[in-house]
Amino acid sequence: MKTNRSVHPSRKFASAHFKILILFLFLQAQGVFAQFPPCYSTEMVAKAEVDPLTRIYLAPQRIVWTSPDSLITNPDVLLNKGNSQAFFGSQPICKIINKGDSPSGIILDFGKEIQGGIQITTSQSNRVTRKVRVRLGESVSETSSDVIGDGTTGEAGGATNHHAMRDFELTLPGYGSATVGNTGFRFVRIDLLEPDAFVAIKEVRAVATLRDIPYLGSFKCSDERLNKIWETGAYTVHLCMQDYLWDGIKRDRMVWAGDMHPEIMTINAVFGYNEVVPKTLDFLREHTPLPNFMNGIPSYSMWWVIMQHDWYMYQGRLDYLTEQKGYLLALLDQFTHYVDDDGHEKLENVGMRFMDWPSFDNKEAVHAGLQALMVMTFEKGARLCRFLGEDLKAADYSKLAAKMSENVPDPNKSKQAASLLALSRLMDAAKANQAVIEVGGPQNFSTFFGYYMLQAQAMAGEYRVALDNIRQYWGGMLDLGATTFWEDFDLEEATNAAPIDSVVPEGKLDYHHDTGDYCYIGLRRSLCHGWASGPTAWLSEHVLGVQVLEPGCKKLKIEPHLGDLEWAEGTFPTPMGVVFLRYEKDENGDMTSTVRVPDGIEIVD
């Protein structure tokens, strides 16, 4: 492979927030007020926080459904770009009209899943206030749900307000704007509630909130389906990068330690360094005093160690890692007490024994997965100790990992367990793949552990098989109308399903409403879940071939695997700048490569 070590041409990615921050810092250095109005007291400023999120106002892209019998007039007006300003005078309006007690309504599609709320601006034609019902949904089906689940089971297939309110009765001003909602949604249904009345609407806009950050990483190849999957995974995580790094933007708007690992790997591949990662890792540490385990799950504290390792390898910030030293060493020492004299994990009765929900009832598999995950924890923990100058501790943890590696539990046909056994090298990757992971293709994949299944297949050298699994499994969500990847997905269940962006016709399965298990029941299921973004990180790591060998990406191994692709190219963010990579196959299958890297990065074969 030929390597061109020139600096990649600069890309103008500076965000408005970054420019403002530089201005603030300059003015503050000059002793000039920069962030808060002078009328704010010192106490107010001390307790204030600058919002890292940006608002974006989006017009609907499509009208999905309206009440019959011409009870909605001029609905196409709502597809126009708005400005939220009511005014006197003649203007195009949409009317929702009720005849009798039956409410009339409209469902709008904003074209893409977003995080935020809805803004409705009325016309002076109203003269009086009107009451409407607003239902935000990740699917069309969710906007029409009349049942609110109990927040735990999605009872009766109903939608849930468990983590974010999405179903409101709202009084609209006669002529003005009202904004409501803070959740994940793509669709909105608006119904007029008052009998024998009408409401005149000038515009409806989605109010999206997200971090104004550049996509430094990129991926393109000869397969447009894979390109779309990479972009969808990146966007899914981008939406989850809110105040903290969340699982989901409807549900779970929570910080779950284990679930974050695929998200962090996607952030490394797409955005590079972002403050939301250390902020969230610190939140977990600060809210989990030892001997407690994060989220009450021992494996999630193991994932915290693994995330600290992988974040440091990509970002190389020793000052941040040093801040974790006391907690990290105490946590690793705590885990040593849960290994018996023969090297078996003994985590019974200290928290929830967990890999992911689809594997939850397979007790043998969970044991195998925990054994493998603990080996990975001690190995990566030992490496962190060496970076921190704790060589004696590192030796102890490495010795314990080696002892545990002598015990290889049966994965009991679980693709989750087999993947962790391969990644921890307790089980030969080729054997794990042949005996368990590749059986049935992507059947029994999970959106969370699918990332590790793909990683294990890469270890086995089955790159083309992994690409096919990505196309089928994550592509299967795209086929049902996904614009972000979901908390849970089952290919077999989806066989006769209607797309989520349509009213479900007779004879078709309402996938969002009628399927799911464990915490994924019905409309409670999140359709934007960061843990499902694994293919984005995987494609950058294995097709573009970027392998990080030293902290801060100071040493990289470039080893692309195009499988059945004719060409691939992309960029990869590092602390020194952006790496550019392009590969092309000729008619004989021989590959030419172009790699351009910033100064300070060593490329090794």
C-alpha cells in the first residue's frame, strides 16, 4: 500500500459556537464583560450555565394525513418556510375545522428524526384562543396513539411520556406563537379539541436542538446503502449528544455506562474530541461512589474502564486520565474480589447480571460474557495503569486477566457471548464466528451488541460477511423508513411490516406498535438510540482501515479491507488533524491507496 504523507487540505469546519467562545475568552482576558448582561447579579452568574446546544427551525416536508370531508383547508401552506411572527393583514392560512364534537386533525412529517419540540403560529383570523392536542411521534403510528403506557412496559402498545413529554393539550393564542415539547420525534399530529370551531394556523415549525459541531470524519464507497448507514449512525449519535451523552432522545434520555461505548467509538470516528464524553464519564463516576456499580450493573462499571481506555487511546489527554486515577484503581481493585481462586467471575448478588436485553434470559451466555468482559477490563485497566506510571498494579491486573483466560465458558449459542469471548481472545475468533456468530446471518443480532458481533467477524477476517450483515440488519431499519437507528430491531419480525412513515394499511404489521420485548415493548421503544451506531465506527475502522496504536493517534496502522467494494474514501479525525484515505481496485482486483496525514502522526505497516 502506497502512503502519501502530506498534510490533508484544510476544511473550513469552524462553528459559530467556537468563534463566539474565542471572542468571549478574548474579551474576558481584556476585563470586558462577554457572557452575561450587566444587570445579572454575581450570584446569578455563578449559578448560570451557557447552553451548548443550538436551535434549528425546520418546516414540515410532507403532509401524511388529514381528516376527511375537507375539514382541513389549505394544508400545503404548512409546508412553507416560516418565521414565527404573527401579523395583521391578509396571509395564507391553514384551517382545522370541527363540525360537532369530532376533532379534526393533521399529521405532518419533518422528514428526519429530530430532538426538540414544536412551534405553532396562529393567524389573526382566530380572534380567540383555541385548544389543540399535540402528539409528537417517532413513527406515524405513535402520533395516533390514544393510550399512554405506564412508563415501564408500554402497556397496551401505548406511547410513553416516561422520560420526555410528547402528548399535550395546548391552548394556542389568537394570533401568536406557542412552543411545546422536548423529545425525539419526526412526526406531529395536531387535533382541534373544541366543538363547532376552527383554528387558523399560519405555520408549524419543528424546533430542533443539537450541538453545532463539524462532521470531521466521513465515509463514502461504491455501495450507497453503506454510505447511508454510516451517515445514519453518525446522525443518531449526534442527536444523543445533548446535555449529556444519552441513550435515546425520547427514551432513554439517561446516562447508562455500558450503552455509551458504541457511541463513544462513533464520536471518535466522526467528531473527534467533544466535551460531552468526559462530562458524561465524570457524571457516572461522581454518581457512583464505590463500592457501588454504575447503574447497579457490574458490567457497566467494567465498560467505564474500557471507555476510559478507548477515549484515551483516541484523544490522548493524559491530564484527564490522571483525574480518574484514584477511582480507576479503586474500582479495579474492587473487581479483583469477584474472581475466585480458579479464575472464574463471581458477580452473583452484587447487581444485575447483564450483557444486553435479548441475551438476558440465557444465563450461561451471560456468565460467558461477564467472564470475557472482566478479562478485557483487567487487560485495558492494566494498560491504563502503565500510562499512569502504576507498573506494579498493571502487573497484578495482567496476571489476573491471564488466569481468568484459562477458563472459557460455553457461549450457549449466544452471538453476544461469542463476540465477547472472541474480543477478549478467550475463544478463537474464527471458531466463534463459524460456530455461533455467522449462523443465520444477521438473525439474532442486536442493535447494541451488533457492534461487537461485527468486531469479532473482523478479527476472524470475515470482512465481506460483516459488510453483508450491515447491509441486511441496519439496512433493514432504513427499509422501514428509519432516519436514525433503533433501540431494538428484529429482521424476522419486520418481514411483513409497514414503513414507520406511513399509516399502516390493513394486512401489514405495525412494527413500532405491535412488536418488542423486555423494555422494548410497543411504542415505548426508542427509534433513535446511540448504541445502535456501531457500523459507523466499524466502517471507519475496518474499511478505511484506521487502527490506533498509541494514545492520541500518534501512531496509526492503516489496514483497509474493502471486501466486495470497488472503492472507498473518507476522513478520520485525530488530535493532530484530519487523516484522508482513498482506495481503488482495478479490473484485476489490485488496490491503489492514497493516505494523507497531518504532521505528528506515524504510520506503520
